Amino acid sequence: MLARAVLTCLALVLAPPVWGASSEEEHSLCWRGKPRPYCKGFILTDIGLQARLDDDPTGSVESPLHLSLDFGYAHNVSERAAVGGTAYIATGEQHFRVGVRGRYRRWLSKDVSVDLIPGLLVYGSEDNGYDYQEPGIIGSVTLGWRDWVGVTVEAEHSRYKFGSPGFNKPDITDTTWRVGGKLGSAPGLLGTAALLGLYIYFLATFED
């Protein structure tokens, strides 16, 4: 009896996940991320807003806000995991970043997931007298719900040289810590479209 109970417990632990019965057919491509058997792959459209937790070593940035956009694709390699990648751009007060990021998603349920997001920054700019030294490294962890909203913790490691001649300022190596939220799927896409529309509006207003 004891041996049967132990074997039953092991079978439950090792069994593949069952998300529940559903009439949904498996789609090759989804706009909103779901695990298998609902989707084989899905589009990643994330818009994020984070706030810096530590001090800026240049001492010239007042706003801690950092806006990021990701666009890419992920493929469900099993019922529990997906892998993919995105193009990444981000901006804030006196800084701009461009890079590529990988994505490993672990499905905790049909609606809840954890994303591990390592990335490489291939371009950066600073408006405070410092020159960004490529490449930089960025990494984040996001807890998401239904691929619509999520909370994220992020770290960026970057290097700077002071670009103005005549000033003897040391090079800076900085690790930035941020925390914030993200919108994904349709909310992320709508947020991105709204930002682009606002940007075009300001450009048109400025030219007039």
C-alpha cells in the first residue's frame, strides 16, 4: 500500500502539465502568448516603464523614468517553456539605448508566466557630456499575467567616457537597477502606437 502511494505521488509530480479541457485548437501564431496546446508561437510586443532605484553616477539626471519597447517572437518548445528574442529600444532623460534581447518564458499556468530576458546593448547615447561605450549588458525578470500586464526588475551594466575636451573626469562603469511594469500583447501594441502617434504630433507641431 505504501509503495503504491509513493508511486502515485511520483506520477503526479512527474506528469506533464494539464491546463484543463478546452475547445481551442492549437494556433501556429498568436498575438497573445499562451502555452501549448493553445499556441505554437506568439508575437512579443512589450512596452515598459521603469524607475531607477539607485543614484545616477553622472549626477546630472533628475528623472528616474526609463521607457522601453520590445518587438519579436517566441516559440513554445514544450507545454512549460518558450524561447525567443526581441529588438529593443529604450529612452529616458538624457539617454537612449538600442539592443537585442533573448527571451526564456516559463509558463506557471495558462495565464501566469515568468520571463528571463538577457540582452546586449549595441548602441547608446548620453546627453550629459559622457560618451556611451558599446556594448552594454542588460537583463530583467518579469512576472506576467495573460501576456497583458507584468511587473519587472531590471539591471543594466554600462560604461561611459567623458567626451568634452579640457575636463579631466574619470571613466564611469555603472550598474543601473530599475523596477516597473509592462504592457504586452494588444495593450503593448496600442501603447506603442499611441507613443508613435504622440511623437509624430510633437514633430509636426515643432515644424510648424
